[in-house]
Amino acid sequence: MSRLTADLRDRIVRDPKVMVGKPVVRGTRIPVERVLAHLADTPDLGDLFEAFPRLTLDDVRACLAYAHDAVEREQAGHRSGEPSAASR
């Protein structure tokens, strides 16, 4: 996670016992993908915080940085000739 600072990196965790190992916001069962989907559908932080009251602005920043890094890793895989997850 190259763009994530250590502070933000600690906010996103993966545990096979929590949400089947999906990346989630630490201390919650809120998957990163759910935060991103909510923002894609309704890009309003007030609405997001109303739907997920435990989230903080830094949690949202961490989710966005996590997604950014995932896209960068995907692009790096394309440049190196590795198959993407979508093509497997």
C-alpha cells in the first residue's frame, strides 16, 4: 500500500474470521468495498456517516487510499505481464 501512511494503513485490516477476510475498517465489520460503493452511489460524506456512524474521516481516507493502491497494483501487474484478477 504505497500511498497509505502508516497511520492510515493500520485502519484497514484483513482477518479470515471477519467478513470472510475482506478488507474492513479496523474495529468494525464495515468492508472497504461497502464504503466505496456507498460513496460511488451517494458521494456525500454526511450521508455516509449517517449510514455508518462508527466511521471517521480518516477511515474514509484509508478506504480511498486502499482502493487507489489496489488500482496501482493492478496497473503494475498489466505492465509486468501478470494476468489481472479480472482475466483469471
